[in-house]
Amino acid sequence: MIFQKKASHFVIAVLFLVGGLAPFALRQYQVAMLTEIIFFALYAVSYNLLLGYAGLLSFGHAMFFGTGAFTAAVALVCIPGISIWSDIFLAVLMAILVGLVVGSLLLRTKGAYFALLTLAFNSLFYVVATKWSSVTGGDDGLSITRPNISIGSITIQLAGITSFYYFTLVIIGMAIVFCWYFTHTAMGRTVLLIRENEERMNFLGYNTHISRLLLFVFTGAAAGLAGAFYSLHFQFVSISAISVDMTTTVLLMAFVGGTGTFWGPILGTFVYIIVQSYLSDLTDHWPLFMGLIFVFMVLVMPGGLSQIIQKIPGVFSGKSGDEPGDRVVTEETIL
């Protein structure tokens, strides 16, 4: 376990180093795409905490992402001179409030009922965003101007692609690291054990409902933060940010990368956005091909790309990688 943590620390340091040097080797449009990958990675990680750790299949995670995106945009439009820090804080706070209200209602159910109710709530939020056009812009959306960073007497311009990329790398990168740290806390392990045997955890005196609610709110806050950066990155937000399609997107990212590991959804996000960008340049029917890729991954590689990567050492060492228990997600393997 200690070795795994040290390896994770090394991976984190390498990722930040590579991320810091990337703009020197990439073109501007590639830097913009990498920025998109970073905040969508947080979105995928937050969803994986809900699905991979708590075993809660949600079809409504976009309501947090969209809430954060719209709150950030509306605050910039309606509150002149608001700082970017206050704007992001309001977006995360609103996502937390939504998580508390919705979670207290939904987490009394389980399984298919929970999944369908999350879909219903997501549809409700989508309708509100569509009909409340005086605030959200409705079908036309909202255009915003990205504010600068003010640190004392120092002002950092965020209008450029590269400067905003570094801002995203630091803030979202720290958020992803915090999510990773959360999985190693007592709370993170408790949620995992509740997924494995809820009755035993209840017998030991744990309040499983509160534990799930805290995780639900935490993942909602992370998704809301990702949504805020979505608005700031594109300097525009529309109802697509809170649509069911946005939930489908995060589902694809998580499953393509693999929900059995923490880093799988990050890999899935990278592959998804790169492939989507390539396919969208070739054909207008790229969603069809993305759907086929998803079906292929579920049928052939249910563990995602991370499963393939985990099997590579076994291939060179002569192990098949399919021994009994290899596919079981345990506390050690998921962390």
C-alpha cells in the first residue's frame, strides 16, 4: 500500500511537470484542447467517485456540472466587477446546495430507482434552465468575458489561452489531487466498504445514509467546479451543459478509461476528447461512432483502458492476468 502511494505521488509530480511544459511544445489550439481535457477530467473523476466507489449509478451528474457552469456565467453577467475567485466560489457553493437538497431526497432509494430519479432531477434542472431564459439565456445561452486574477497589487491577464491553461492546471489539478487524497481518508474508505457490505457497516454503527450523502455532495461540488471552468474556458454556456448528453459524456469518459481505478477516468477523458475532436473533423455523425466505441468497450473490455494497462506487466512476466480474483475490485486495487 505504501508503495502504491509513493507511485501515485510520482505520477502526480510527473503529470504536473508535463503539464507545465506542454505549452512550449504544443500549438495554441492544442493547448486549448488540453485545458478542456483537464477540467473534464475532474468531472469524470467526480463521477467515478460516485459510481466506482459508492456503486451509485447516476444519470443526473450533469445537473451539478450545469449548475456550476450557469452559476459562474450568471454571476459574471449580473454582478459587475466580481472577482474570478468569488465567481468560482459561488459556483461550487451552489453545487453543494443542490447536492444537499437532491441527495437528501434521492439517497433514500437504491439501484434502478436511484438511477431513474437522478435522470428525472436532471431533466427538471434542464427544463428550468430552458424556461428561465431571462437569467440563463435559454436556448441562446450566455456569453461572458473571462475576468483577470487579482492578487494584491498584481494582476494576471487570463484572456490568453496559455495563461488560462496554467490557471486551470493549478486549480483543477489541485482539486483532482484532493479527490485522490479523499479516497485515502477514513471517509473515502468507509464509502468503499459500504458499497461492499452495507449491512455489516450498519451493524458496526456507521450511518451509511450520511456517508453516502457526504460523498454525493462532495462529488457534486467537484463537478460544479469543473462546470465553472467549462464556462470560463469557452466564455459561453448553453443548456447543453446541463443536458442528459453531458451525463452521457461523463459516462463514456469513465467507462472508456475504467471505473476500477482512480486514474482510469482521467485516461478516458484524454482519449474521449482526442477521439471526439478527430471524428468531428471527419464526419457530422461522430456521436454514432462514439456510441459504437462505448459498446465495444463494455462488451470486450469492461475494465476499460486501465484494465489493459494493468495487464501489461503480467504479459512480460508470463502471467495471463486472468487468474481468479484479478477482476475483483478491492479496496487496494481501486485506490
